[in-house]
Amino acid sequence: MSNSDDIHQELIQWGLWARTENNPGIGYPKMTSYRRLAGAPLDWEYNPNEIKQPITITDDRATQIDKVISSLDLDLKTAVYLHYHEDYNVSKIGEAMRISRHQASALITTGKRVISHLCD
């Protein structure tokens, strides 16, 4: 597995961890802010029973990734957050951020590269 695949899997795990932890200290605005940005219904509630994948990331590693993500510039942070925490695809991220799919994909790729570098 390449380093890109490794960080991708870790970010998936981070997203699951962050959704289930519901930790107010993870450095992000309330989910309502992102749902408003993306035009999602504001009455949607996250249901941890919807998780179909086991969470295998340690709290220490998830916290490390979380700190790195919260240090990213706003565009990178938003794209990574929407993709891995909210499970948005690049089209939906593009709509939410008012950018093209290509730009959304580039932000996610750059975000993964930066996160991988800073988490080593």
C-alpha cells in the first residue's frame, strides 16, 4: 500500500472517529455550519448506528491527525473535512465550496499530501 493509500485509510478512520467522538475540542465549527455551507437540511442528526465500518484508529493517532487538519488553511481544511468527516464526494464538495470538481479533487489531494507530511 502506498503512502497515499495509507493516509487515505487513516483519514477515513479519522472521519469515523470524529463523528462518533462528538468531541467539542476537535477544532471545527458545529456541524450546522458545514451543513449550511453545503445546503444540507439543518435538522439532520448523525446516528452512530449508521457506521458500517469498524473504527480501528487509536485516539492518539486520530487526535494527531485532527490537530494537523485544524491547522490547514481554510480551503484545504474545508475540503478534507467535507470529504472525510461528512463523506461528501468531489461534486458535492465543489457545489458546497462553489468551485469545480477538479479544484475540489486537487484540494483533497493536496490536503492528503500535507497531512501525510505533517503527521510523520
